[in-house]
Amino acid sequence: MTALVGTGLTRSLEAIGPFDAKACMNCGVCTAACPLGVNVLPRRLFRFALLGLEDRLLEAREPIFSCLLCRACEASCPAGVHITENMRILRHWLLGEGG
């Protein structure tokens, strides 16, 4: 599978709501704080989105919808990323444009 990098996806996500994944430092603290463990990796999902890898996000549908939206990740995030809101935006995109 060949992946193409583009910015159109980021623009689509930002049109849905305030998608601040660019602030993610890719440190992994969110995953360490997650009660679901390694099945939901916000930093990976955000990277896919920022790189425009739509097919990777489509493949990650289950982890995106598995997120409990409990904000444990946000409470631990040193960059102050609004992870829960970003996950909601990804869900919205998957249910609409992303198919």
C-alpha cells in the first residue's frame, strides 16, 4: 500500500472543529494514562491525520471509536492537547467524509 502525504485532511478536520493535534509532542504520556492501554494511540492517530493518511485513519476506526472520552490523557498531556475533542473530530470525520 502506498500512502500519499497531503494537507487536505487536516483542513477538513479543522473545518469540523478546533483540531489541535499539531501541538502533540509525540511523547506517549497520553497512552500511558489511558485506561484502555495501547489499543488507542492518540499520537499515532494524530500523526496520520496531520500527514493526510486517510486510509490509515479508516483502518484505525475501531481504536478511534473505542476511546472512552474520559480525559485521563488530557489531564496528563504536557502540551495541553485537547485529545478528547480531537478524537470527537476524528469520529465526526469518519462518520461523514471518511465513510
